[in-house]
Amino acid sequence: MKRRLKAALMIVAAMTILLSACTIVIRPTGVEWSLYYTWQGWPERYAVWTLYSDGTFVDNYDGTGYWSLQGNLFQLSYSSSYSSNIYSGTVYTGNMYSSSYMSGTMQGPDVYGITRYGTWYAYRGIRGNKSLTPSASGGLTPSGESIE
């Protein structure tokens, strides 16, 4: 009897471990993402997003905001950029195609309040020069702010 009970408990434990491994949900948190983005009329630029499990993020230009993932639909919204809140409201939407790749479109206001559009894609991990900073002249930050 004790042998059967012990065997049954082992089987239940093994099934629990197996089932828990099958229900792991891949989330884009805990690591940095290499972002490649293009605002209309501007060349492609590179930045790094760090997504936190509390639904917040920061980029390497000190832009901050909130992100969410519902199914494979990803959305990220800037609430501030590196020198002001003018660019708050820039939104990235897209799809997470795998645990290491997502892409989509973005839109946000420029300094004159005109809505600008663009495209983006991102890979999990650092794939470029993370040391890019706002002091690098030319182009736009991920939030749409001019880099002077």
C-alpha cells in the first residue's frame, strides 16, 4: 500500500512539473530590447528599451513610459522624453512574433504638435551600440524628439 501511494505521489509530482512547464508564458520583460526605428523622412536609428515587469520602461535616451502585451499585441506609450514632456503621447503598437522579435508602427506629436508616423522592429538583447546618447547629433529619439 505504501509503495502504491509513493508511486502515485511521484506520478502526481511529475505531472505537476510537466504541466507547469507547458504553461510558461513568454513575456518581454527582464531584458533589454534593441529597437530599430524610422520616423517618416528620417533614416533608421537605434535605441534600447528596458521593459520592466511592472509595465514601465526606460530607453537609453532617458525616455520613460508604460507598455503592455495582450496576447501577441504589444503597445508602448511614452510619458516623458529626455529633455521634456513635449513628446509624451508617442505610441508604439505592433505584434510580438516570438520571444525575441516584435515589430509595428508608431505615431506621436512633434515639437509643433503635428502627428508624425513611423515603423519599428525590436530584438531581445543588445545588438548595437547601447552607448548612443542624446549628445549624438542628428535624427530623432524614439519618442520623436530632435537630437541636436
